[in-house]
Amino acid sequence: MSEQELPPCCQPPPEPKVKSCCEGKKKRDWLLLGAGSVLLFAVCMYYVFPGVIEKDSNLDEFIKNAVVLLNKMWVGLGLGIVFVGLLAGIPKSLIFALLGRGNTLGGILRAAAAGVLLDLCSHGVLLIGMQLYRKGASVGQVMAFLIASPWNSLSMTVILWSLVGLKWTLVVIGLSLVVALITGVIFDKLAARNVFIDNPYREDMGEVSAKNEFGKWWRSIRWNVDSLFKTLKSGFSESKMLLKWIFLGVILSALIRTFVSGEIFQQYFGPTLLGLGATLLAAMVIEVCSEGSLPIASDFILRASAPGNTFAFLMTGVATDYTEIVALRETTGSWKIALFLPLLSVPQVIILSMWLNGM
């Protein structure tokens, strides 16, 4: 039955218009310009005009902390721009084909994997997730995609690796996929038991061959210098919406390192119940796009020796984001589906965070 043939009471709600922090605008991006200027000033004062700023002053400490973070991240940022350019050329039809069938473990696995690979900020991923629902993905696939994707893109993974090392990067990614899979399976089980209204778009989703879609995309690639230049240009252009939040995260992290001593940070954000609770509260209060959370999240490992708090900070902020909850409600027409996202995912995050902290 097509959407037009559905009775009025069963018509799916219109696609939501979600205001994204990452939407491109023709006017100047003052956040990018402002944050970039602050970091450029820090780099110039550190390398070009050393000694101008009073030594051991707060400003001097801020400059040092900002430059230390940038030195760790610049390789990741460069590779991230390349990855964004490469992935920008992948058509959405291939992404939808790769998702597979809903209400299956394989389909949920594919949705989570797609979330990890897709290079978008958290609100950009949210828009794609809502589109996946309208394309016929099961509610479990949509949830797995949303949970796995906000910071788990290739470019963000490289940056996190540069900050905390390969070991903790793989641990955090692996556990986030566990939460995504468990939450996705539970959602599909609840939908099968009519706890939620099934996706009315599912019957509109035809069988699409991932192999054929991949073949079309591969044959469309032109292997020449011009294509390489366009890929790099696209990567830089698309990365601007991510860079501003990364720069803001670097500034916030440098400020925290400057004005909050290691002892205080360890005391209030250490591997304890108090530290985990403070981290969860900070994640819900600090409204920074996912890319900006990485430098802050790294401090929970590097300064507080609390890897569980890093995991909680990255995961909880997205699961409790009001924008995500409202968009889910408008797309699915169900507050129950929207509110079950934090209800099902946050307890898992807390348990895994306590385990990581050795509690």
C-alpha cells in the first residue's frame, strides 16, 4: 500500500525540518572565524612571537595548552578532511542498499556500520537518520544508526586516536557499537510486539542490490588528477562545518586545562560514582556539536584516568539531545519511540562506563 492509499489516521507525519548546527549558510560563519582566529593567535604567540606574553600567566598557559592539543590533532584533522572528501562522493542509494532488511540482526549491524562510516556532525547524521526512516528502515535500524554515528565517523575516529591512542579509541568504538546493536534489537522486538507503531514506510522500500549500487558508484569514479583535486576541495568544503566545532572543543579543553588543576579535575571527574555522575550531568548540559566534544572527552582519560567517563560523555550527550528527541517524535509521530531512545541506551552507557572505570 502506498503512502497515498493510507487512510488519514495512518498517514505518516511529514518529514521534520530540523534546525542543524551544521547546516551550510551563505553568510559568514562567525563561529568558525572566531574560534579559528583564537587558535591562530595562540599558534602565532607560541611559535612566531614567543616571550611576548607574560610567562606562566593564564594567557600563556592557555596558549600552551591549545598548541599541545593542536599538535596532537593536526594529522587527524588532515586525514579527516581527505576521508570526508572521499565519502562525499558515495551516493545515498548505496548507503540505503547497504542497510539491508529491517527487523534482522544483519540489518541492524549494517545500520550501525553505516553510522560509523558516515562523516557528518551529530545534527547532520540526525537528518540522514530521519530520511532512512522515510526510506523504510526499521525503527531498530534507525536507532542503531543514530547511536553509532554521531562522533564515530572515520575522520573523528582518527582525531580521537591522535588524542587518546589506538587502544582506547577501539574500546570506545566497540562499546558504542554494542550499545547501538542492543538498543536496535530491543526497539525492533518492541515494534514486533506492537509496543510501537510499525514504520508505515516499510512497504514502500523496494529491494535494492548493494552489489549493483556499488558497481554503479565504482564505475562512475574518474581516476585522474582533476578528480583528486575535486575530492580534496570537497573534503575541505564539507569539513568546515566540522572544523568550527572541533576548534571550539579545543578552546574549551584548553580553558579547562588552564583554570582547572589536575587534582581538582581528578577529584570531581575521576573514576568514581561522583565523577561519573558529574560527567553525565556535564554531557547533558554542555550543548556542543559532537566533534567539539572529542577534545573535552579526551581529558577524562588523560587527566582524570577515567576512560568510562570519556565513553559516557561521548554517548550520553547525543542520547539526551532534545533536538534528536523532537526530530524522532515528529518523524515517527510517537513520543514513546523518541523517549525510549535515552531510556534504553543511557542505562547501558552507565553500566559500561562503570565497568571501564573498574567500579
